Amino acid sequence: MMLGVQLAELLDGDPVGVREALDLVTGFDDALVHGFARLGEDRAAALAALAGALAATPLGGRADEAAGKLAAGSVAGEHLTVLAGGRAALLGAVHDALLGRLDAALGRSRAPWEEAPSTAAPVADNLLSGARSWLHELAITGWRGVDHDLVSASDQTLEALLAVPELRRPAVLLDGLAAELRASCPVGAAERLPARRWADLWTRALLLSQPGGLPGGSAPAETVSGRLLILGADVHEHGTAVQVQVHGVLEPAGGGPSRLVRTSVAAAKVDTIVGPTLWRLLGAYPVLLGALAEHRGLEVTDLPLLGSGDLVWHEDRARAGGPADPFATARVQLTGALAPAVPPLDRHPVRIAEPVLVEGYKVAADGTLDLDGNTLDVDVDRLPACGPLTPELVTASSACIGLIRWDGGRWLLQPLAVQATVKRKPVTAYNGDWALGPTDPKAAKAEARAGDVVAVLRERAGRLLRR
């Protein structure tokens, strides 16, 4: 449970060094906007400052050399990689400081990350070298210089990467970056750029494309059984894909401490499939969707659990259990559940998304939560259109299960479920309530009028494949 005193501790300023570290990252990102081929004195100084912050780390000497070489006009791939690693390290340190502050405020225990020898099979480096070459060209040119020709130069490399299952992770990342750049071309004419986001994608892609850069050094997945109690569902929607990430508490069979876990299911889509119809794309997961819609626990058997706290979902290894109220689960289980470790490459402030229970608050006129005199912003922009949760319900609420995030320099609460009073009647709403179809009459009629878009598209796709 998140009480006022805990919230005050969390919101009482940033940990020491966070702002300074983020300023160094901003300086690097500004250089990437204009390109490393055109470094002026100010941007060269920004790279030197970033290298200076790493002086006491194993990267220190190499970072200082890389910054000096880039300032002198020598742009080599190894220098870009070192500075990308330094940038990731700074953001990782910020992540650790913020997550440590959050865990302390919540009294939450967290498992340590266990590093193990890599068991990943070697992959053809010639494919990854093509990705590195394109990323190097982006860095030399800078975002402002990106045009359709430069974006199209990635097509052949992406096609080759996507054909290799072991390289799907960097391939999808690169494909997403290329798609965003293509949609923004010509980038030089854009008034504002998502400089931090593109630099994040570039950095992660460059690190993943190094020989041995693909994750493979974590401890092997363990197999777990027990009762999974759902807290809420976070819906991630894109024009071509949808993912539902379910947060919950696992009570291991045979005893042991409860553990915070999450599991995800996903499906490809087209941009015309939106709203409650999204759930129809996930029809291959009736057990999980039924538990979301009917507020039931799940009995799971031999599910792989990664060190990151991610359960690898298998429908045939789960069955519906008895009723399980997420708010009861949150009140009883959240305080003592063991939180998972964070994998090294996932240590970034925007990836913080910790389940919390907030209650006994008042909603201010500006939509923020007032809890014992402390203010917490609410991220209603993340509310999915495929569920019953609305900004109006959040405003009328007095209890909320949500994900506490850090974005844009402040803490935010993303609601997953609320308890509210509407027309003097108690109302409870969850993001996953419509997993088996809308329960709201208006939403159900609207979907009926639209027809079964998913069935129509599948039928048309089937006809095309039969030709």
C-alpha cells in the first residue's frame, strides 16, 4: 500500500546526481541531432563532459579517447560504441537511483540480478555489421540530415535480420526506428524532434548489434507453479501490433514468498482495428482473457519465469481458479511480495513501471491526486480505449491500482483499476473488464454496428492466400 508518508518520501526531490546525469545525456543527444560530423565547440565539450563523468569507471579511459577523437573529426565505429555505452551507463545509474528511492518508499524488497555465462549461440556477425554501419551513418549525419535515401539504406539489412529468429530483437528495434524516421522525412524540416527517444533507440540498437551484444548472460529461466493473482492489465497498442501485459502476484506452490510477476500476450494488427475489438485478436488466450474479465485467479503449472520477473505464457499450463478481487490482492500482497531484478539493458528511467495501490486520496481540480498534502500526477493518456476505465472515472475514484512511472522528470501514476462513486453508487472498473467483450451497453452496441472487423480481415486474408 502506498500511504501519504511513503508518497512524501518518494516526491521529496530527486536523488543526488540525477539531474546532472540527465543533463550530460541531453548534451550527447543534442550532438546526435546535428551529427558527429559537424561537432562545434559546445557539442564537443558536451561529449567531453560525458566522458569525464565516466572517468572512475572501466569505460573512463576509452570514453575520454573517443570524445577526443570525435572532437578532432575522426568518427570511428568503436568511438561511437564506447560513448553509446557511456550514455546507457548514465541512464542505468539514474534508473537505479530512482528505483532505489521507490523501493525504499514502498518498503519493497527486490531480488538481485544474477549474471551467468552466456549460453547464446553465436550469430553471423556480417548481418549485425550491416546494422552497425547504418547506425554509424545515422550518427555521422545526425537526425537533421536524415532523408528517404538514408532510411531506405536500411531495407536490405532489415530484411536479412528479420529472417533470422535469433536476431529478431535488434531487427524489430531497427525496423521501428527506421519507420519513425521514414514517417518524419525530411527530418530537417521538422520543428521539434523526439531527440531523447530516437537517441534511446539508436543507443540500444547499437549495443545489441555488437558481437556478443545480444542478451544471453542471465541465469536460465526457472520453472514455477502456483496461484497467479492478477492486479491489472497494461495495454500497449501500436498501428501494427497490440500487447497486453498482465501484472500480478505469484503465490508459489509449496510455499515461499510471493513474487511480483508479469506476463504478456501479443498479436499483429492493422491500424483500423481499435477499441474493444482489439481483444478479439487475442482469442488464442481464452484462459488468460477469462481471468481478466471475470476477476479470477489462475492456477499455473511449470511456467518459465525469467530473471526479469516475466512469466512466459502458455495457455495449456494454466487453468481458471476461484474469484480473486485485485484490490484485495493489492491490499494483502503488495507490501510483502518480492520484486524482480532488472536486466542490465532494461535499466532506463522510462522503463520503471511498478504496481502500487493508492487510496484515501482526493482528486484536485487539475486531475492530480492529493494524498495527505502530497501531489501525484496521473497519466490518463495511457488509458486504453479497449476498456471501461475513463478519465472521468479516475476523477471520481478514491482507490487506484496503478503503475508508478518516472517520465518527463516527474513521477506519474498510470491507472489499471479504480474504485469510484458514480451517482452515489460504488463502481469498480478494470482495464481488462472487456477482455471477453464490452460489458457496457453503449460500447457493445457500437462494436456491433462496426461488425466483426477481425473476422472480415481474416476472411479476406484467407482468400488472398488461396489464390
